[in-house]
Amino acid sequence: MTIVNISDISVELFITVMFFILIIAPLGSLGLLRLFQGRKKSGLILIGSGIVSYVVFQFVAGLII
């Protein structure tokens, strides 16, 4: 195993990634939980919100890089 060099990552990009990870991951997992509970509408809305958040993240990350 080698050590990964993260010194080339800007602070803005790091903060953006951490912020969106804290949004996208819970939306996806809560969406799946709602689907397993039988609440299809709520689950699909949460998963859709996670997908929209991911698209916004890609746009914002493209502006920073």
C-alpha cells in the first residue's frame, strides 16, 4: 500500500465534497429505508432528492476545479 498525497486538493473542493457527502448519503439511505417500509412515494422523493443533489454537486465541483 502507498500513501495518498492529498496536498493538491484545494480547501474549497474539500469542504464542498464533505458538505455534499453529508447531504447525498443520508438522502439515499433514508430513501431505501422508506422503500423497505412500504412508503414508496416518500422513498422515491428522497432518492430523487439525492440524485438532484448529486447533479448540483457535479456542477459546483466543475466550477471549483
